[in-house]
Amino acid sequence: MPAFAGSPAVGQILQTLTDINNRLDNIENSLATIQTRQNMTLIQLSNSSASRHAPLRFPAGLNVTNLPATPGQLMVFSSKLFLYQF
């Protein structure tokens, strides 16, 4: 076994590498969140500029059978949810 294998410097290097790895994981998670929010913003902008009778856009893969289909239905749906909260 080399003499430097148990030295404090190796422990510090390992700790630094662990810290860097954790920071990279945090950055990766942040980028995924940003990408998701960016995709949702495009959908939200499209939905907000649509007329009350235009179909809403939802993310791919979302089961929309029980969701409102138009902005008008969404307003009614949202107002009912708001009333039930109180």
C-alpha cells in the first residue's frame, strides 16, 4: 500500500470530489426543472391567448379525460375548486 493512501490530503480530495458531484447533481436537477417550466410556459401562453372556446393544450402523456377542454370550462372548474377550499 502506498504511503500516501491514508494521508489527510487524499481524504480532502475525496471530500472535494464528493462535493463537486453533489453540486453537479443539483445543477442537473435545476436544469431539468427549468426545461419543464419552459415547456409548460409555452403551453400556458398558448392557452392564455386562446378564445374561451378553443381547445386547451396539455403536456404529452397526460390523461385529460377528466380535465376541462376549453378555457371557459377551466374558469368554471377553477372557480368551483376555489369555492370548495373555504
